[in-house]
Amino acid sequence: MNTNLHRILLGLVLLAAQASAGAANPQIEDPELKACMERSLPQKAMTQKLTFSVFDGDEAIDSTSADLLWKRGEDGLSKVIVRVTDPADRAGIAVLALEKPKGDPEFNVYMPEQRKARRVAGRTIDASMFGTDFSYEDFSHFQGMTTEGGFKRLDNEQIDGVENFVVEVLPASEGTKYSRIVTWVDKERCALTRMSFFAKNGTPLKELEVPRDALKQMGDRWVPHKIVLQDLKRGQRTELVVKEIAIDPELSDNTFSVTRFGAGK
């Protein structure tokens, strides 16, 4: 797999961050914070068409497009598909993530040239997605799908004059490389503002930001239409832009079946 494709799929891992914008982790017991998180989510489903650019310094080195499909099942658990749509030589590459009642989510990866899906689980949760610097663990934290680990609400903080909830997660996933992950949520708009990922030695590894002017109101919720991720170790950033979005469309459960996904549909 070429280097450009590595970088493109690196960005794809981040797309799902917008599907839930700090999804309602079952460990959240604080009533005020829990209500805010629930308010940020669609009732049942969301679809998005996205493009993103990867930058090395000020130079854009690649871009791609993808579809994202998210659905909350009757059991309250999330199902997510991210699938590349353009350019043609990458079309069809996809990830299916299925949240579980406990522990890490189940991941399945589809590569068109292999014409089948493979499952990623257990110790490989820290493995690189398609050879990128982003792991399946990153994906699960973006989606709020990880239920294991310590959870703590910290004191609220002001960011650019806006009050934010602050929460800290101490990951307990097998093979995790993070000591803690801190998330900021705009208190008024109930939308993701920032995420910081820290190494075991306390060094910050990655920073994710949602510019405030990229939050757009859709009905009674605010939806991020752009996110910027800084890989502090590599010195690169990925900028993702939402081109189209649909809230609560009808999506069949069969769309998220492992069998159908494994057939490339």
C-alpha cells in the first residue's frame, strides 16, 4: 500500500468523530453532562459525505472523499461504516465498527482487492489501521464506543470565552498506548470542542480541534462541519470537511451486517 493511501486512511479514522461528537458513554452518570451528550446525538441515524486534506506543513499532500453511516440500534449501541468513494483507485476501502455492551468494539476491515473483510480485535486494538499512525483504539474513543476504563468529570474550563465541560478517560483497553484522554465539550452547544491524547509518560501525542465557526445548527443540535487533527509526533495535520449531512435517515440494520459488509456492499 502506498504512502499516500496510508495518509488518506489515517484521515478516515477521524471521520467518525463527527458522527457522535462525544457520544454518551455509559459511564457518564453526571446528569448535566449526560443530558448534554444525549442532546448532541441524532435520535437514530446519520449519514455524511466528507472530504479531507492531509497537510505536511502548509502543503496539502493528498485528499479523498468518503461516506459515513451511523446508526443507534434498539439496544442503544452504535454501528458505524466509513467507506472511501473517491478517487477510484481507493474506492470501496471501508471500516465497520460495532459497539459492544462491554469492552472494546468489534472492528471489521474491507479491502476491495481481497474481496473479503477481516476482523480486528483483542491485542490488535492498538494496531495501525491500514498502516497509518491511527489505531482502532483511536476510532473507538472518537466514537465513544469504549466502555472500559476510568471516567472522571474535571472542572469546567473556558476556551475562547466559552465554558466547556471537561472529562477525562483512563483507557483500560488491552494494549492501549494512552495514559489518558481529555475531552472538552461546549456547554452551551453540547458539541465537541477539543480532544487531547497522552502517552504513558504523559507526553501529548495528538490534538483534535473543532473550530467554533465550524459548528452549524441543524434543528436543535450543533454539528461539527470541520475538524482538525494534529499528529504532534509526526508534525502533520488532517483537515476534514462535511459536504452533506442527513439527520435520522432510514437505515436498515442489514446495512451494518458483517456478512453484507464482507461482500463489499
